[in-house]
Amino acid sequence: MNTALMIGAVRVWRRNFLVFRRNWKTTAVAAFFEPVLWLLAMGLWLGSMMAPLPGGVTYFHFLTPGWMVATTMWGAAYECSFGSYTRMSTQRLYDAVVATPIQLEDVIVAEILWGAFRGSLQAFAVLLVGGLAGGFVSIPMAVAAFPICMLMGAFWAAATLCFVAWANNYEFFNYWLVVVLTPISLLANAYFPLSTLPEKAHFMQTVSYFLPLTHGVDPARALVLGNFGWIHAGQLALLFALTLATSFFAIRLLKRRLVK
């Protein structure tokens, strides 16, 4: 990625940040309270009624790192679906920006970075409250796992923009958010250990290996629990490669839609 592209992308990202800063109080309600309420309800309160998982790990300690990564996916996906579509089709912001020296590639890369930022904000809320509530075995390792959330946010921002390239209205995102992302979040080992499923359902473990979210959840949890290994490093390398490839397709698909 050349320097001129990054400079243009940073300028567009800064524009999004200035708009966000003006309305941050209302935006923070969803960005902070929703992931935190889910974490406390599922991890702390429900987890207190559950026996320890295999290996002696409490459910709260199991859930918190996984939810920190999974909520990044949701934050990036919502921002780059409804938010990006609004900027592209309703506000016609893309048309206005590319009338300046900023290129369309700058705008798309900025959208990916912005989606990663918005998703990471939700992950930070989980990191903060989870750390205060005792949801992490090791808080320093949880902080070390935070860059995984940023990478995960970039991937799902780019993947969502690929979908935006085909969208004609807001209802179209129901397919992406409900039909695609909801099953992925349930099968990616984020909310419950797939290894404890009945024998007839063990095929879900195989399915989970093909889900990008798994390759962020597993390394983050392993890092926090202290059993990070080479297989988790391989998962992160795969996630990084998927992020680059998906970003390339997002740029290509959106350019095909917008450039007449």
C-alpha cells in the first residue's frame, strides 16, 4: 500500500472521526452498554450458576476473551453496513470526496479502517469491564490480545463492504447480519466450547475451522489463558492473509459499482 493511498485514507478516516466525536454520547450507548450487558448477563450471572469447564476454566473466563473478539465483528459489521451504505447512497459522500484529489481507493480503505476502529471500541468496553469484573485470567495478556480484535475488525469491515457493493436498500443487510453473521458467531467457539457438544454434533467443530471468526477467538483466548501455541500463530497468519484478500475484493467490488 503506497504512501499517497494511506495519506488519503487517513484524511477520510479523520473526517469520520470528527463526525463521530460530535455525536459520541449517543453512539457510546450502543458501543459500550450493549456488549457490556451481554458480557455481565452471560458471563458473570449465568456463569456463576455453571460448573467449571474442562480444564478447570470458569465459564466467565472462557467467555470474556471470546466475546471481546466476537463483539468486534458485530461493531465493524454494523458500522460498515448501515453506516457505509448511508455515506455511499444516501448522503452521496463518496461522490463528493472523489471530486477532490482523494481517490476512491482512499475512501474504501478509510471505511475499512473506520469499521475496525468502531469494532475495537466495543472490544475495549469488554476489555475494560471484563478486567474490572475479573473476567480475564491475566489482564496484561488480555491487553496483549487486543490487537487481534483490531485485525478482526478490519477483516469484517472489508467483508461487509463486499456485501455493501451488492446492496440496494437497508433491508438487504438482514441477509448479512442475520443469515450469515449470526450462525458464524454461534459456531465460532466464542460463546460455548464446541468440544463439549454431544457426539452427534461434533461436526460443528469441523465447521468452525472454516469460519474466520474462529481464527481470532481461539488465539485471543489461548493468549489470555496462557496456552498460546504455534497453531494459534498460524491462525493469526491466516486471518491476516484473509484480511488483505478481502480488502482487495472490497476495493474492486465497490469500484465496479461506483465507477461508471
